[in-house]
Amino acid sequence: MLKLLIILALAGLAFAWWTGSSARRRGSMPVEEARALLGVTEEDDAETVRAAHRRLIARVHPDSGGTPELARRTNEARDVLLSELTHRRND
């Protein structure tokens, strides 16, 4: 019984850590950092952001010799900027 309680406690801690860390990962990149990473300006439109993302992801994707972390950050930058463009258009 004690082993089961310990396993459940550890599982709960792991779940709390995982959900907390994934929440920190989402939306943690500032817009300025995203623009710098993709090499776009504030005036660029969604298609320019997508084109910059395609160029960069082709170089940093793990299948092309990059790393999963670089690919994740590149995708996050694209998502941040497209979200920012959508919010700006809706305001």
C-alpha cells in the first residue's frame, strides 16, 4: 500500500511539473525576440512571416542537421507573430 501511495505521489508531482513547464513554454517568447529570430519587421504581413519561417525551419529542422530546440523556437516565433498579427487586425 505504501508503494502505491509513493507512486501516486510521484506521478502527481510529475504531472504538476509537466503542466507547469508546458504552460511556461507557450507564449513565453516576446514578440521582439520572435521578429529578430525570423528576421521580419513590425510592418511585415502574415505571408512574409510564413516565408521567413519556411526559410529558417529548412535550416534548423532536426532532419536537416538542426536540433529539436531550434525547430521548436522557430515554430514558436512563427506562432507568436501570427497571433500578434491576428490580434492587431482585430483591434
